[in-house]
Amino acid sequence: MVQYGVVNACLFAAESVLGPIAADQRLGGAGPWGLANAAMGAGLVASGLLMVRWQPRRILLAGNVGVLLFALPAVALAGAAPLPVLAWAMFASGTGGTLFGVCWMIALQQEIPAEKFSRVAAYDWCGSVALAPIGTAVAGPLAGGLGLDGALWACAAVMTLLSLVVLAVPEVRRLARTSGAAATPASAGATPAAVPSGVPHVAA
């Protein structure tokens, strides 16, 4: 949850504040930035269709590999990549968002007893988005101090580093989907937490 709270803060900073500025200065404004965001949406949908069929055995390993993809748009923006490259980066980030969202919700419903699921999911969601306003608030001062590219590189570095730290935890890499994961404990009486709100800012 701490990892994803910070990742979300960096995502909001990069894609809600710094990204539009970079697009305005280098890509031609709102039109190209809108196309890039449409590519992210396509990635979210494409990954969703994939997850209908694909059932990764190590769910947190697969999900956190998806989180690694979140840094790609910030890297593309910081490197002044042309629109096609940025669009592919946004598409990849979108696929990572759905990949993580599905795997994380499976892990929650598999590991958390039904009678505790709603409370755990609520804390999880709150912690995941709590730092997002801080991310948007500090994006401007960060760009003022490091420059636009420096701020974007910083966001990408933090997202990547935190994802690698989490992947270094053996329990994360080893958590496997159980044979009865489709019939989860939560499905008997608990309501799953809400997931993504437009960009891959799902709870964790």
C-alpha cells in the first residue's frame, strides 16, 4: 500500500501536471496529448481482454511487473520522445495498470477472509490514493527546482525503484494463485473495492 501510494503520487505528478506541459511545449498541445492518453486507454482495455484468458500463477510477481511499466510515459516525456513512442509508452503503462489491478484484487480476495475484506479493501484504497494530491502539489515546485525533464526523470526513477524493491521481497515473488482462486473468500458476501479511475491508479 505504501509502495502504491507513492507510485500514484508520482503518476499524478507526471501525467496530470508535468505531462501536459511537456506535450504543450514539444508535441503541439492538447491534441497529441489526447491521443497519447487514448493509447493508455487502449492499453487498459487490451490488458483487460488478455486477463480474461491469462491466469498468471504468481499473481503479485505478474502484477508488480505491470507496475514497472508505469514509469515508461515519464521516461518518454523526459527524453522528448516523438508522439508514436510516447503513445506506445502510454499503451504499455495502461496494460500494466490492468495487469496489476486484476492480480492485486485476486490476491486480496484470495488471502483476506470474507468478514475482513471490506475493511481491508477500504484501508487499501485510501492508502493507495492518499498521496495523489501531494504528488500534484509538489510537481510544480519539483519542476522549478529540477527542470521539467529532471522532475519527470525523478518520477520515473522513484516508480521504478519502488517496484524493484517490492519485487525483491521473496514473499511477493512467490505468492501463487490457489486452485480455488475463482471462488474467492470475498465472493461469498463481501463487495470488492473499486478499481481504476481512468488511469492505472488502482489500489494496492
